Amino acid sequence: MGKEDYSKAFKLGKKDYQTRMLRGEKPTLQVLDDFMPEKGSYSEESLGLVQIPIDQIVGTKTVGRSSSFAGNFMPILRESTEFAAKWISLSISHVEQGIREPIKAYEYMNRFYVEEGNKRVSVMKYFGAVSIPGNVTRVIPKRTEDKENKIYYEFLDFYQLAPINYIWFSKEGSFKKLQEAVGKKAGEVWREEELLQFSSIYTRFIAEYQAKGGGKLEITPGDAFLSFITLYGYDDISHKTTKEMQKLVANSWEEFQLLQQEVEVELKMKPNQKKKPLLSILNNFKIKKLNIAFIYEKTPGTSAWTYAHELGRLHLEQRFPEEVQTAAYENGTQENIDELLQEAIDAGCNLIFTTTPPFAQASVKAAIANPGVRILNCSLNTSHRYIRTYYSRMHEAKFLMGAIAGAMAENNRLTYIADYPIYGSIANINAFALGAKMINPRARVYLEWSAKKEIGIEEKIREMASSCISGRDMAIPEEASRFFGIYHMEDGRPRNLAMPLWHWGKFYEQLIWAILEGTWKYDDNPSVTKAINYWWGMSEGVIDVICSKYLPIGTKRLVELLKGTICSEVFNPFSGILYSQTGIVTEDPNQSLSPEEIMKMDWLAENVIGSIPKQEELKEQAAPIIKQQGVKKE
């Protein structure tokens, strides 16, 4: 029995040896001493007795026995050697009573290198063991700016809370996300039963993930697991049967493939052009009537954001009276969004718009469970493969608003009231500031956040005595307030100068054209796994600025001129030399920021007075949208 096992292990070793040789890699075990940091640039810490994951044992501490094994720890010495005899004896002992004596090993960057017990590791790997006990010494390098080093230090912080060494990630911030995903607060230590439960859930997931072919993906199993529990919920996953887990893993495969991409979101800056009139399309093709659902977080009467989307829904009904049927579902929350989605699907809706970023995950789950239903979520930089996302380039309108405010600022002081520090909103602030600075080089923009805790914005505005204020984008039907758009105060009352317009009806109309005409499917490229985000702007008619009668005619002409240059793509608000509060952003006068750089912007222009708040500074109701879309300013 022992000789047969050695013969099989020997063949596995030779095969691995030759494969590595052909790839130009070292064919034998890695040796930690060969690449240890220089003395004085690392520290050591004894971890005591640890269960070492077999897959993470990759080499030896010293060169001694490294040449006796191939890179996969299988033996490469002949059966006639003393080494082979000892290996065979260990294999028999393992089969009959198990190997219990701990090895001695060093851990460096969460990989393990054996000092004593190489043959024990070889035997255990051959028999498919999951882990082996070992007395471990951790080698801790100095902090650097290297990505792997940063991830390792995040792991060290996590290990203090949960001594888990069998999960690893390829992206920074993942260990913090894991702590949050399992329902633990930052800095909260895991209990023993929680560690056991996590091990069970992770092991069950990995079994299905590897069986499906996870080893071929260019991500770590930990990356896939974190995506999985973030999508479906850690507690829900813990109650799934093996069959249910298997189905969910299979259905979520494109989400795992998406994690391999450096740029996970493909921005579609323009709609596909329709080529035929609607009547021609309907005469030549039998088009299934679109039953469309709009799911809102609030009601049109209480939320300007919801009101804008409701106007878009009504625009669709007017534009396509025979081709579409719409329904609105109001007051969606994190608790009831799954039920609202299912209600819409049960009602026969084959196209669903979820109009706020926190509904993205529920949208993905519904899309996976109902592949025949098209679901889109209104968010920016949301990387999910099973849904499409959409947003508007509001920063283009905000640039014009800033130009208006700069022209009308009698004392060079402007106030900008923002809501949440999320993708896109920082670009809006900076575009406003740049527009104001272009017209008035002395203009200063005082930034306030309505979502911050215990903040009296009205009092701050009075103290600052700003000439112009940029408030919320539009009026709310049930609120007779004039504090929206750009306004200035006259005798204690606001006088509106201009307002930006989200023309969601134009967006929805062009998207429906793409579906009816059949060009919707052209956005999917089977050879490229990326999420699709529609990010349309002023040139597509989904963003505009409305000027009031109080605005001077010369300023109105300036707005039209600037609008024309943006629509024709002659001018980009984020072009030329740009300065942030901390220094230069771009120094090339002929350079423009890319759409991705604008979308992910996390700095403030030099003439902005204020800062990007951290999550703990914001009100509790901001948490869902910050979790989904926050710029995560540390």
C-alpha cells in the first residue's frame, strides 16, 4: 500500500517538475531564506500551535530538503532511496492512525514554509488533507506602499479579531468588508462559535466553487466568497442546503468572472442610435409589449429624486402609449425591496428600474433568479454582470450652474449644499467650483453636507453671507419651498436664478428604443466580461439647465454658449491644468480627465472650502447609499 502510494506521488511530482521547467519556473520547492527581507527590516512573532491550511504551505524554510520535492510537494527521489522509505512509513502511519505530530513552520505574507516536517506535509498533501497542525513563527515585513504588503497588514489587523488564516484576497479593503459582511462591527472580536460557523460556511462554498471550476479563475477563492455573501447575505447563506448552495454558486458565475477584470464597469457614454421609425419596427417585427415597473425609495410628493423619475415614467407612457405599460412601487426600503421586486415580477413586469443605489444588490439577486426579466439600477460604478446600471452626467450641468453663480456672486462667496459623498457627487461639486472660477477667479465655494449629523446649514449660510447658494436640484411637489437650484437671498427670501434638470424621460425613451429596435443586445460582448453602465449627459438630452427670468440676458447667452461646447464635445469641464486642495491634479493644458477619473473622483477643487466627510460623520440613514456608492474617503 505504501509503495503504491509513493509511486503515484512520485509520478505527480515528476509531472509537476516537468511542467514548471517548461514554463521557465523553479521546479522544486520555494526556499524562504532565498527571499527573506534583510535583517532589521522585519520582525518575528510566535503564533504557537496553529492549524495550517495545506494549500498555503508552499515551500521550505531552508534549502536542505527543497530539492527532494517538486513544487507541489510531491517526492521526486527514487523508491530505492532512504527518503522514499521514510515517506512510505509515514504514509502507512497516516492511513492506520493518522499523523498528529505538529510540524515547525514559518509564515511569511500568509504563506507557510516548513522548517521541520517536510515529508509529513508531502504525505498529507498527497492524501488530500485540509490542514496540518504546526508551531508557527510569523515573519512580519516593514510597511510599504506595495499592494501585497498593504493587504497583508490588513490581514494582520483582521487576524487579531478572528484568527482565520485560510482566506485571502487580491484587493485592498477586503478584510474590512468581510468583517462587515458577517455582521461584525469594526474592531469586534469573533467568538469561538462564530469562527466555527464561518469555517463551515466557507468550506461548503469552496467545495461548490472549486467543483464548478473556480481554480481556473484569476481571483482568490476569498474574493469569490466575499462577493457571494455580500450579494446574498451571510446569515441567509448559512441556512442554505448543499443543493441550494450549488445552484446559487452556478447562477452567480458571471459575477465571479467579473471580479477578474481590472476595469469592471464599461461606461456607455452614448445611446445606440435608432435607425428606423417606431411604426416601421412594429410593422416588421412582432414586439412583445413592455410591462415596466419603477421601484422608488420614497414618493414623488416627498422626494425630488423620486419626482424626477416619476416624470420620466409619465414621459414613457405619453411617448409609447401602445407599446409600454408602467407601474410605480413606492416607499422601498432595504427590508422590503426583495418583496417589491417579486411583486413586480409576479405582476408580469419584464423590465424593472430600481431607482436608487442601495437597491442594487436586491436587483442582482432578482435578476439571477429571473433571467427573463431585464433589471436596471440607477447607480454609478456598480459592478454587477446580471443587471445594467444607469446614471446621468450631472457634473456637466453643475459646471454651468457654477458659471451662473460665479457671474452673480457680488461678494465672491458661494455655498454648495451636497447630500452624500458618493460616486458622481464629488464631480458635481468640483464642476460647480470650476465653473464659478472660470467666470470669477476670486470665487470661493463653501461646501456643506445635508447628510452630516447635527449641522445647521441655514445658520452657516447666514454667517457666511454667501451671494449665491446651490441647494437641492429641483422642487418637491408637496413642499412649497423655493430653496432649490441656484438662488440668492433678498429680504430673507430666496430668488431662484437657475436649476439643473434630470430629464429621466429622455433617458428611458432612448433605452426603450434600444429594446424595441433590438440594439439592446449589442451592448453585450460575450468575449468581454464587464458590467454595463449607461452614463449619458447633456448631448443626449438627459441633463439640462433651466434659467429663470431674473437671470441677466448676457449670462443666459453665456450659458447657451457653454452648453453648446459641452454638447458638441468641444469642451470638457475637467480639462486643462487642474488643482485640488492639496496640489496639482493635472499639469497638461491639453489633457482632460477620463470618464472613469471623473466618476471616481475623491478630491476637492482648490477653491472649495470644506471636506469630504467620513461615514461616521453622517446620519444613520446615509449608511445604505454610502455602503453601495460611497467614495470611501478614509
